Amino acid sequence: MNSTEKYIANNKKVFSTKKRKKNHTSKPKAFIGGSFFNLFKYHLKSCIRTILYYPVALYVGKNLLRKTLTLADSASNRRALVIGNGPSQGYLEASELNNFVKEGGETFCVNSYFVNKKLSEHVPSWMLFSDPFTFEKRQADSGELINYLKNNSSIKIIVPTVMIKELQEMGLKNQIYCFVDVELSILKGINPLFPRGYMSLTLYKALAWSIYLGYKSIGVIGMDNTLPRNIYNNEDNKVHAIANLAGIDDCLYDVSSHHSNVASYYYDVFKIFHHLEYFPNKNIFNLDPYSLTDRFRKVKKEDFFEDKID
């Protein structure tokens, strides 16, 4: 098969994949990177939103934010593993995660971690959620997620201040913690008590939380960030992306309601990698040898679990 035949076959295979549409309520984003005016407008809107919503976040979450305040550097003698839902999550075994926790480590998981049945024998120490649609009934797995949390009350839950009330009304017995989820694009902050400078990615928020707690070393896995490899465009010039998540079949997402064109999509991809530069890289290790995330030193999974990293 020559390169043209491979190209056609690959695209036909992709567009025959099970399709889903991303939940998105605002108009599609256009590429803003090529215009000074658009960049100025983007940052100005971010500043205005921060002025409006940061005080609200502080007021709504004032009680739980006090609890967050007491956690700063509280885990300096422990280690943590932040687990994303990328394919490299599949490198893990429930038994090694359980041993890691038994030896004093803590695990952080996000979103749909619980659908990966391979790891069902491991209950995370923490779970962080930030997507406002997470617990809505229209989400296919929201009921399953709520039951998972109810059946595993040892999981400490972290959510933005705006989601506190929603969680409290579910009757969960889990401990609930909160953070400020307001983006101020002109800064590079990652402290969960203040507006963040990085884009809204749940896994990055989990990493920021673990850094705030001050673990002596942090591993990351499932942070594959393979989005640049997974973009496609159909005959109507609608942007699509393949979602590769551990434990479930690949899905083709129509992301045209979020991105008006390919340039807009890749501008977000650029930010995904660039915003990791806001995070410190000392004592943070990437356990996936094939990950596109190059901010953190890559180490063997076994060396991290056995605490053999120099």
C-alpha cells in the first residue's frame, strides 16, 4: 500500500469510528494568535471575568477554602501519583497502586477513571472534577460515577467552588475540598487558592493540587497529550478529534462546536504544552516513555514505585 492509499484508508477508518459530539455551550473559538487586537481582547476578557468571578468564588467557597489553606505543604514526607486517563494509564496494575498507597503514597485520579475496569481494584486517594457537566443526568456515565463515589467514601473529592453545592446535595459521605477555578491568562499562577494562569484542563488542576500539598516527589502517567496526532477534518471542513482513553474504545468527537477551524484547535494544543511551563519540574516525573509531554523527566515506572530515582 503506497502513501496515498494509506492516507485514504486511515481517514476512512477514522470517520467510521463511533461518533460523539462535545458538550459546548458558547460559540466556536476562532484562532486568535495572529492578531494583536484579538490577543488584547482575549486577555482583557480574562481580566474582567477574574474581577467578576474571583470574589464570588471566594464567597461561595469560603468555608472549604479555609480547609484548603491548611493543606499547603502538608504532604512533604509523602509521594503522589497523578493519573490521567490517556492510554498510558493502561501500563498500571491495581496491585502496584495499592502497594504504593500501602507504603504511604497517595493517588490522584480525574473524571472517568472508574470506567477502566482493569484498575477497579484500586480506589484512588483523591479524585478531582472540574467539568461543569460531570454530574448532569444527560452525561451517560454520571449515575455510575455518583454510585462509585458513594460506594467508596474514602475518596477525597476536589471540585471548584461552584460545584460544592451540587456535591453536597448528593448525600455523599466523602470529604470534599475545593479550589478556585478562575483563569487569569496574563499570569502564570498554579496555586489553587488564586486564579490560575493555565488553560482549563482537569488533569493539570490535579497536578497543581498535588504540588500545593508539597509531596516530596510526584509521578504523572496518562498525561500523554497526543492531541496533535488525533485531529481530522471531514468534507464539510468540520474539525474532528479522536479521543484515546484508557479502558474504553476510541471515539471520534465532532469538536466543530468548540473550534471553528484547524488553526483554533492547534492554538489550544500549543497552550496545552506551553502552559506546562508554568509548573515546576523538580521532583516531578513522567512514567510514560512515549508521552508527548516533555516538561517532566521521564523515568521507568518500576523505579518510581520502588523510589529508586536519583
